[in-house]
Amino acid sequence: MKTFFILGEDMKIKERIEELKNSNAGLTLYSSQELKDLERIVKLKEDLDKYRDSYYNDNESLISDYEFDILLKELESLEEKYPEYKDISSPTASVGASLKENKFKKVEHAHPMLSLANSYNIGEVVDFIERIKKRTSKEQELKYCLEVKLDGLSISLTYVQGKLVKAVTRGDGFIGEDVTENILQIASVVKTLPQAIDIEIRGEIVLPLASFEKLNKERLEKGEELFANPRNAASGTLRQLDPKIVKERALDAYFYFLVEADKLGLKSHSESMKFLESMGIKTTGIFELLENSKDIEQRIDYWEKERENLPYETDGLVIKVDEINLWDEIGYTSKTPRWAIAYKFPAHQVSTVLNDVTWQVGRTGKLTPVAELEEVELSGSKVKRASLHNISEIQRKDIRIGDRVFIEKAAEIIPQVVKAIKEERTGNEKTIEEPINCPVCNHKLEREEGLVDIKCVNEECPAKIQGEIEYFVSRDALNIMGLGSKIVEKFIDLGYIKTVVDIYDLKNHREDLENIDKMGKRSIENLLNSIEESKNREYDKVIYALGIPFIGKVASKVLAKASKNIDKLMSMTFEELTSIEGIGEIAANEIIAFFKKEKTQKLVAALKEKGLKFEITESETKVENLNPNFAGKNFLFTGTLKHFTREQIKEEIEKLGGKNLSSVSKNLDYLIVGEKAGSKLKKAQEIPTIKILTEEEFIELKDKFD
């Protein structure tokens, strides 16, 4: 019988600790810290097992990958401190999760499917390389193969005499599920190799981003729960019992490993990847050979940005020693190879607690719910507020105050709440109520028939006025530097600005501005100069700055080109507007309604008096007509540019009559290549009709017609 010095009241944990110690006879005394550590070990094991089971068996993430790894590292540290409490079933020694009973046949892997050790900073990658050097007897510089790490479902395919005979999921690394029937529905999986050989390959089943968006859109229309991310969607799809569903959802597959490649006479991992490609097997095409940590760091920086242009979700990079003969010498742990490591990008998605909801009023009067969160790090920055979209989304997702929620960055900019983790609810959560009155002016809110947005219709609402001004001065509109949100709010409070027209009278308050805290003479001078410069902004920028509903940057350019001047635009009929390519019926109605308002007509007249540009000049028209190399041509750029920012080169291309594309395709005419160009360049080189230009060649082409 043992005696414990116990802190805390959780009897279940006390009983578990007693079980852990029951192999030792005699009296054992613990300090309070030791007991806390043992309680923590038990709790971590229970939580990590729950998270793994949900992730691998239910295709549901209860915690982000980053948070899981943090807990796993904490458990590893405690198990090092108390090695007697580590066993083979510990999450630190296991791969995947034990499989639940279902209709898929269990299959033992001929070769275990190990996982990878994760790193989150370049320092850990440097440590990895130093460990490799100590473990190898090779004197010359080693080469490392760098690949993108796909965020999907791991799969092993076995070919016998060139025929695909078996497809097995990772499972717990030793036993997986036979999903051969479903894998046969994936078009990109090769069913018969060009050679009658026996091989086993490993790869990832993914749902391409385009397919993921399409699938979620269809589920939304049917009122079904949306998938939180492409990985969960891919996993859930592959484990469907009906192969037809797999085919309909258009899964894709990429392969990154050839088991026992050395038996085919291949000496390096990069060589084995080229062999797979020669067999028609799909790879990402990204396997870069690098020699040191400095080169690796540069490519990490590159891929952290370039990954946004990939057609699939990737959560990091994998770095492997390229020479296969060294792998056994470097060795393995119970769950990972020591010759490879994963570098994880800053988390796209993390979980935190929703403490409250506030409602923001925009320039159109639309109310946006904002989640007030327990602060958390996301994609390298601290986040404590995120978008909840609208009340209908909140209700559909059943998000409540007090919930633990997943947040992610939409387009890597705006944090948004993805879903509530309902399994973590305690019963104390509160329903989010729809507001009745405007939180700023207290005016009664309204909702347009058939729309989900709640709006404040009070034209004098201070929040709407501030929103209109901030939109008017924004970079994509008139780009007036020095009029940030806080300054605009201050000027409104002081009565200097009541409408956007008043911006052009700020010069009359020069002396008053100098008395405002943190407004020095230089900043005032810069602000007034920027206001004056804004009078020279192109006509399409002015259209955009007016804030016509449904009219963005592209539509503003289209309208400017079609109307040539504001008077024509204000008088255009529904038929004239809808005959313009890119202007639909909804947009046409909004344009007509906008310019019918007396408020708009007075605004345009006042801005004309202030000297803003409300027409396309003759010189601008001539530029477009005199550029046959640009008019109607499609452009794209890749890599780091020296002479332009991304926005500048886009504007330059459009000004000269060209169009900007977002990806490489047969419709592309020119690819402009900067430093550290990546996958776009490789794809473009495969299409003979695409002309590849250096930045200098682009400038030369442009200057011929300037």
C-alpha cells in the first residue's frame, strides 16, 4: 500500500497516479511539485489521445496542429523528467491513432508509416543539421532535399507487376485501413505503371482548394455543416463507404516517397522522385537540393509567401537528407526518422476562447459582429479580435459566447472565426443575440428583404460617416496618406470633417491642426500635400472612392473606360450599363440608385469644384490605343521585384491596356520574373506560347510605347 502527498481534489487523477505506481512496493512520498507533474502527465495523455482519436478517426479537429505539438512537447519534457511513466502507448511514442471498428478492412503495413518530427523556427532546423553531421561518417558536404508538406491524408499504395493492388491509410503507423476501392476513384492516381515492377509508394490525398470551396458552397446550399478545412474534407471523403461520393468530390493525390528505393538502384531521394515522375506518378514537382541551413532559410522565406499560389493546402516544408545510403546510419526513433524533419509554417488556424461579441458599423450602415477573443498567436501575430461575418452565420454555426473556437486568417489578412468546438462546451456558454438598435447612434436597425445583413439607416450615424471617409482616402481609392482611422475620428470629433468634401478644406485649419497632440508641422505638411496630390488620381480611382455598392476596383476601371466622364456615367440607363462587359443587373441597378440620390449629386458637384478628376483625359486614351503589345494581353509576375511593388506593376500593366492573371495557364501571354522565382516559372516554361520577361525586359517593352 502506498501513501501519497496529494494536492487537488480530482480523485480520478489520484487513482490513475496510483495505478501508474502500483508496480512499486513500499511507502512512497511525493513533493507537491512532483505530484502536480504526475497529474499533468495523466491529463496530457488523456487529452492528446482524445485529440488524436478525433483527428484520425472522426475527421474532426478539436485543436490546431500547432497546439497539439505544444502539448506533445510538454509531455515529452515531463517523460524525460520521469522516464518510469513513459510507455509504448504514450502519444509521444505513437504514430496516428488506434483505429475504430468500422467496415474498412484492417491491413498491416509491410513497412511502418512513420511520422516526422516538427520544427517551428530556423534554429530548430539548424540543430537538426548539426545532429545529422554528428551522426554521419561522411566528410563531404551533405545535400538536403526540400519539399512542400501537404496537409491531407497519408496513404500507401502497393503495385504488383505494375498493377495497383492495395491502398492503405496510415492508421497507427503499423495497421491502416484498406481504402483501395475509394482510391481507384481518384483520377490522378495511376492504376497501371508503364513497367511491370513491384513498388510501394507513400503520398498524400488532398482536396484541391478549388474543390474544397465548391464542396462547401454545395453543402451551404443544402444546409449541411461545412468542412472546417481541406484536410478534414479529404479525410472524411476518402473514408466514405460509397465510392461514388469519392469520385464526385474530385480528390487529388501527390506522392513523395518510394519505399526501398535503393533496391531499384536509386541512390538519392531526389532521384527517386524523378523515377516516380517517369512512371507517370504525380508529385508536387517541388524537390529542391540545398547544401546548408542558410540556403534552407532562404527557401523557407520564399515558400512561406509562395505557398498561397499553390492549388492545395500546405502547412510547411519537409527537409530530408538526400543520400539514401545514409538513412540507416543516421537512424530512427520509435516514431520518426532522424534523417528528416518538418518545418511548420506559422499556424493558419488556432483555437481560443470567445469572450464576447461587439458590433461594428461600416460606411454603408451594415453591422458586422466582431469576436472579442482570449489573445492568441496566429500566423506570426497576436490576435484578440476576429470577424464573425453576420448573425446568420453565427446562428448557422451555433457559435456562443464562452465557446472555444477555431480562428484562421482569411486570405492571410483578416482573422475570422471558423467554428465552435462544441465538444469542449461546459454548459455555461451564452447565445449571441441579434441587436435591435445601432450601437453607435441608437437608431433602430433594419434588414432588407431577402438579405442577411442588419443595417443602420441613419444617414447621420457617426460610424457611417467615418467609414465613408476612411474608404475615400484608402490606398485603393484616393490614397491620402496621414488620414488613418484615429486621425479621421479626431477630425470628426473636432468638427473639421463632416463629409469627404471637407478633407479639401483642411488647409484652412493649418494652425488649428498644429495644436492637436502628435500632429507636428512635418506630418501636417505631408498630409496637406497628399490631399493636394489626390486631385490628380485617375478617374477610375475617383469612381471607386465614391463607394458605389457592388462596384470594386475592377468594375470602377470598366465604368471609367465605358463612360469617359462622370456626367455620362450619372445619366447611363439600365440597358447601357448592362451592355458593358463585367456589369451585371444588380450592379447596374445599384449604380442608377446611387446617382439618383440628391446626396450623391451634391457630393459629385462639390468634389468637381475641389478639382478632382472626373474624366479620362485624351492622353490616357492615346496610351491605350498605342500599345499593341499590351492591349488585350495577359500578364503575371513571380518572385521579388526590384523596380515595382506588386500594386505598382499591376497598375502599370492595366494602364497600358493589359490584364493581370492570378495563375499560369495557356491564356497567359507574359510572365515577368523577379528574384527567387518559383513554381510559376517552372509551369510557364512548359507552355511554349508564354513569353518570359525579366523585369528589365518588361520596362524596355513598356518604354517603347510610352
